[in-house]
Amino acid sequence: MSFLAPERLLLLILVGLLGLAYVLLRLRASRYALRFTNLELLRSVAPRAAGWRRHLLAGLSLVALAALVVALARPAQERELATERATIVLAIDTSLSMQATDVEPSRLDVAKQAATDFVDVVPEGVDVGIVAFDGTARLESRPSADRDETKQAIDTLELGRGTAIGDAIFLGLGALSDSDARLASIEAGPEEESAMNPGRLVVMSDGETTAGRENADAVGAAREVGVEISTIAYGTDRGTVMVQGETIPVPVNRDALAQIANESNGVFYEAASGEELSQVFDDIGTAIELDTVTEELSLWFVAFGMAFSALAAVGSLVWFSRLP
């Protein structure tokens, strides 16, 4: 945390002096009380001591003053926000080959964890959506800023037969056009819409298209709307799965995924482990253009000061029937 007017923090010295003065006055009052030699008579004529209650109220008042002084110094913090509201759709392969254990505990389990970690660190101002695909493509979570919804969609991904990469790309393009960011830009008017980032589609797979529309048709559609497709070839060449008691090799088809990325002006990545996959997602995240904005926190400290002042006032009314 920093301060936009740090010189005003010098006023905290006055708050400290008030606290010191209170302590000295209380000590002085104690010395005068000890000069009264007849203690029994003193107890009978003197009011009952307020004790800790009076000290508590004084402490609350001093904390309130300190909070207001900090508010005057204009505390602030820096946050990173996307330069413009953007959208990323993650298309995650859920074909049976993703149960291969060449990446422990399985390709899908590690992919889900890496995708969840990615969602956690995506900066504000970026909507994230999830598409799952095996023999068909499904929009599990439409692009939005609701991170909990997105992570829930990732957590519930399940395996199925087939691999429909082309269909996943078409569905991802539709999700990008229907994202919260896109709808907001349309409502804002033509200028905002024309400046809107078309979004990015990230396809993570370990295989090649065996169902649905062709990759080439999907890539052509992406080029028409200006959407870049980044692809992640995930897994190793030694991966195998058991199907009806038979061991079937499921090596990664890097060429098909590299072609999708190259023809759509995207970036092709390879990841043969959970660590490499996490690094890929980190690279994708850092490609988002960010601005550093300063957020002032003065209102929070004003609220704290008012809250402590209110507590001191209530305590004084309840215990002493007067305001401090």
C-alpha cells in the first residue's frame, strides 16, 4: 500500500501526543488519589471507578482519529487490469485418450487442475468460458467474470468417445460472440464495439479430429472473424489407454494442432507434463495486455474511523449516560 499524500501522515504525531496526554493524566489522577489518607472515607464519597471501560473508550477514540488521518493521506494500491475487456474460451479435450496416465494421475486430472489455476490468476476485465469436446462439443460455461462458475464447469468435466476439434472451435467462436464483454460493447455503441478485442480461443487436446466438422472449416471461420486460436498439444508419445481389455496407444498428434494455430495466427504449445502445462497457461496469461491502475482506499479508512467513533459513542452512552 502507498499514499498519494504521505505528508499528511505527520498528523499521526498529534494522535500519539493525545494518547500520551491521556496516559499522563490518568497517572496524575492516581497520585492525587493516594494522597487521601483515609481510604475507607474515600471509597464512601468517591464515585465508583470506571476502570477498563474508560480506557477502552479512549482507545476506540484514538483509533478512530488515526484511521481518519490515514484516510487524509489518501492510501492507495495498484492493481493490474486488462487494457480492454477481453474474452478467453478454453476448449478442453475430454476424449477417452485423456484418461492416459503418462501424465500422473491422468491427462484429464492434471489438465483440469492447470485450467483451474489459470482461471484463478486471470486478471479482472477478462471473461473466461469453457468448452468441452469429445465426440461432440459442449459449452460448459459461457464466458463471464464469474470465476466460481467457470471453475465448477472445469471440475465436472467427464470423458467421452471421439474427438471433435472442429466442432469445439465453431462452438468457441459462438461463445466469444455471445460473451458478457461482447454484449457490453454492443450496448455501449458502435465505437466501443469496433474497439472490442475479438477474443482468443485456446484448444487443448492430445489427439486428432475423428468426428464432426473438419478443422480447416473451423479455422477458416476463425480467420473471418479475426479470432486467433492457440493450441496446446498435451501428453507424451508413450500414453496408452485400456478399451475393452485392450491396450491402445494414444500418442499426441502435434502436427494437426500446430496447423490449426499457424493457419489462424495463433501460437502452438507443447506440454508433456503438469509443470509444462502450467507454464503454457502462464505464457497465455502474460500475453494479455495489462494496465496498472491505482485504486484509492480512503473511503475504507473513513468507514473504519466512523465505526470506531460510533462504538466509542455507544459505549459512553451505555456506561456513563453521556457522549464522550
